[in-house]
Amino acid sequence: EVGDPEEEAVLDMGNNQAKLSSAGECESEHSEHSEHSEHLDSNQEEEIVEELCEDKKFETVMRVVIHSVADITRSTDIGSDVDPFVEVRANKVLLGATQAKADQTSATIEESFYIKTETDPKEIKLRFYLKDQDHMSDDDLLGHGYFDLEEEDNTLNQTVHLKWKGQEIGSLSISVDLQKLVIVN
């Protein structure tokens, strides 16, 4: 949420890490350290740099944003439009679901889901299940699609095609943001 000080701190850490990474993680620490300690010999400097670098652990915070659902062609209700919502899963783990949109076949959603992981983000497969909210019975599955981070270079403003029995029944617009963070104990 915008304005949340804890989230801003995490994002700031992520941005700072990205700046350090692009400059070279250990080199930037080494150059800063060498400016303040001209009296150390090169062996001592190398030992300090090694010590600083070897303990670094990273984790990634991933934000999955569902921007919209569009052009739903499948309906499971007789006489009424669908009330679509999307369940989001990462490697079969349910992250959550969007709010249902009453009587709409296309809708703006703009909801986010967060994942924190120490594994490579490219190993995470995102699955999306488009469902129709029913008030009198179980919700009906309209279609599903997936987004494989290993297959995609660009993760912003992507289209996920939703299918039911091999036929396209609509699409989602999504984005996936990644922030690599240094773990400090």
C-alpha cells in the first residue's frame, strides 16, 4: 500500500541493492573501505573484503499485479453475466484471490499479491484461475492460464491467455516486479 513506511523501507532497500549490484557488490564495498583505510596492506584489505562478501544472503520479494480481465466469452450461469474473480497461485501455493466484479466480462482489477523467496524467481510458475462467483452454490471455474518467469524476459504488462478445454475464453493483464534484498542479521 502506498504510504506504508515499512513497505517503502523494503522498496528503498531493494533500490539501493540494485544500485550496489549494478556497481558490483563487493567492488563497491572494497572501494569504500579502501578510501578510509589507506594504512592496510593489500592482504589485509582482501581479507576484509572477503569477510564482507561471503556472509551475504539474498531473498527476493515478488509482487504479482493483476491489472485487468478482458473479453470473457464463457458463462456458467443461465440468464446472468459472470461475476469474475481470479485466484493466484505460485508453484501450487494459493496466494489469494481478487475481489469479484459483478456482471462484467471485462473489468479493471489492479490488485497485488506478494511472495518472499530465497529461491531463484525463475523457478516460480504463476497460475491464474478465472472463476465465476456464485452466491447459491460453489464458484465455477471459467478458465485458467499460467505465466512462467523462466520463459519471459519482460515481466511488465503481459497478457495471460485463459483457456477452457483448449479454447481461449479471455485474458488477464498482469505485471511481475522483482526486488532483490540483502538479508542483514
